[in-house]
Amino acid sequence: MYFDSTCGLVTLAVRENELRVEYLGGSVRQAMTINFILAAFCGGLGGGLGGALAVMALGHIEPNFSFWTTSGDFVFVAILAGWQSVAAVFVASTVLEVVRSFSSAHFPNTWQMVLGLFLLFVIRFLPKGIGSLWMRGNTR
């Protein structure tokens, strides 16, 4: 529905050519501001919903859930997955847990370093993330 509105159409046009939108009288700055506000709203709503679901599933919340490494896991998964597909997020989450389990079992004192090296390896050889493995034919 958003992309059928005027602001949504300007957003689609900005994605193609910012300069042309400015020449036609549209405001790229205003469109991007609205997009960032909507993204922040959706992200905050999703985070709040995720927290509420965690409380319902666990029955309680511990201070460990707000530790900075917890949010680091989300960043790690986002880097691993890439932007191509939602399925890549699930694959990246699974890969993260497998690597974490393997490294903590075999390298108990340095498992975080192994996890960091794995991240560097993925960034070096798959800069667009795991999702780029099955999206290679799609050049869009």
C-alpha cells in the first residue's frame, strides 16, 4: 500500500535516479526522512513485539537479555545473511549457532575469536552475505 501512495512512488523513483526526482520537483531528503522514520517505527515495533514474545515464552526476563552481546548476535546474523532474502536470515542463524556450538566445544577459551575469524572469512569471500549464494542469477 505504501508504494502505491505518492511518497512510495517518490521512494521508488529515488531508488532509480535521485537527480531526476529533484529535477521533477520531488524532495529526495523528505522522502528519505519519511522512509527512515517508517523503518525506525517498524524496527521498534518488531523489537517490542519480540520482547513481549520472549516474556510470554520464558515467563521472565533477565538482565542478561539486555547485555550488548545479545544485540551483537543480531548484527552478526544480518552481516552473515545479507539483504537478498528472508530465508538467508534463517540459514545465517543456523550457521551462527552451529559455528558457536562447534567453537565453544573445541576451543572453550577462544571460541569468540573463532567466531570473529569466521565472520571475517564470510565478509571476505561472501561480501553480500549467504543469500548471495542462491541469488547470483538475479542481478537486480
